[in-house]
Amino acid sequence: MSNRKKHWEKTKGQMIITMLLWFFFGYVVFMFGESLNSVSFLGYPLAYYMSAQGSLIAFVVILFWSANKQEKIDEEFGFTSGEDD
């Protein structure tokens, strides 16, 4: 398999994992909101807290994790466009 195909396979795997994490924090957590409301966090129902703060924090963490992982994949296969030091 060529270097480009190997790079694309790893990139595609990374993209699928990122989209699954996004789907989980964007939809699945809220599907169980009714049952999550029985627990409180900082005085608010847990479903409210997860929608107001938790999912936003998760999205930012996923964003940085995905960017770092993709940078490592690019470096592994020699597709970096970074500055030369």
C-alpha cells in the first residue's frame, strides 16, 4: 500500500473516532436527560449542566485532541506543512 493510502486510512480512522465522540456528546447524553435530572451537580440538574457546560467542554477537548492526533499522523507519513526551524 502506498504512503498516501496508509495516511488516508489513519486519517479516516481518526475522523470516524472524532465524529463518534461528537455524536455521543452532542446527542446520546441528551437522550438520557430525563434520567440524568435525578442527579444534581453544583445545585443544577445534571442534564442541564451537561447541556450548558459539559458538552461545550467536551467539544473543545475533542477539537484539540483531534488536531494533535492528526498532526502526529501527518508527521508520521511526512505530510507536515509546518515551518522549518
